[in-house]
Amino acid sequence: MELFHVLNRGVEKRNIVMDDKDRLRFVQGLYLYNDENLLDRNTRRFSKEKAISTVRKKLVNLHAFCLMDNHYHLLLSPVDADMENLSAFMRKLNMGYAKYFNEKYRRVGALWQGKYKKIYIARDSHFLHIPYYIHLNPLDYKFYEWRSGEISNTLDPISFLKKYKWSSFLDYFGTKNYPSLLTTDVLKNMLGTQEEQIATIKSIISNPDKTNFSEIIELSD
């Protein structure tokens, strides 16, 4: 199985979501567009009910994700190790959401800064740290110092993450937030129990291993 960290940002770093309705629409798209049977020309016609009631043939396995105001992170593996499946999913997701956003806000032009960035998870150290990097991204809203290891009170950031619902963090933390979206078996053993995750998060945000995260950040820029 090949894992890829996939991300994209709004053009000129603009916001890609304006409210929770937009956030929900993007997350619903992670489900709807992950279907070989949904043709590209149908991405404009979003129907959650139709997606649930028909037989789906997944294009990718989604292992983790985080939606931020102006960008997103996905951890994906293409079904059957077929990169065409990953490309098809990303094309549908980006195009479908951009159409929704531009129509809703009566705008024209590109929403995304480019196609998308795809990073192959080739090293064990990258694999071990990327789920935490993705899930800790929301701390940038309130606890940006987590990246430099300057957080002394680690309870507040963890409490904040537990309340942030636009990522897969809760699904690995014992709460079924988006169970229909995710393939969790690959990461569950690695992330461990809630207690083990808390211990790892505390370690990261109070004294992060800059070498491991710096590699992820460098590849993501």
C-alpha cells in the first residue's frame, strides 16, 4: 500500500470556507466524490441522498484529513495502488467544491492555488509523524506556539482539538465523527489508545522534534 499526503490551498492563500455550511459541504464531498461511478460532469449536481443510496466503488482510502480555513490536508492511498484513482478523486473533489463555492459566492476564477500537492510517504519517520501533523494543524488558530515547543499547559490544546470537528482526530480518539469517510485500520495500531495519543501530543507540543516536522513542512511548502 502506498500512502500520500495531499494538500491544497486557496489561491493567494484566500479562505476556501466561509462558514460551517461550507465546511460541511467540503467534508460531504470527501464521501461523494470518492466514487468511480460519479462522472466528472455530474460533480455540479451534489446529492448526498443519491450518494448514500447507490452502490459506490471507492477510488481512494482516506486515512486522515483536516480542513482549515484556507487549505486542507488529506492522507490517502489509491485503491488497487492505481494512481489514476487518486487523480480522479482529487479532480472531482477540487472541481466540484470550486463550482459550489463560486456559485454560492457569485465569484469567477480559480479557487485553488494550483492542481494540488501530492507527497509520497516514503520514510518511516514521515509515516509516524504525518497523522499527528495533520491532526494538530487546528492548533494554529489558538496555540501557534505548538510548532516551536513553547506550550507549557498542554491540557488546553488537547481540549481544543477535542472540540474541533473538521478533521479525523476525533475518529481516532474514540468518537465516531466521520466513520463513513475513513479507513482507520492502518493508523489505529500506530496511534494507539487515547492515553497513548495524549502522551504523544503532549510530547510534541511541549518539545516537538523539529527534524521530523521540518521535513514534513518543507515538503508541504
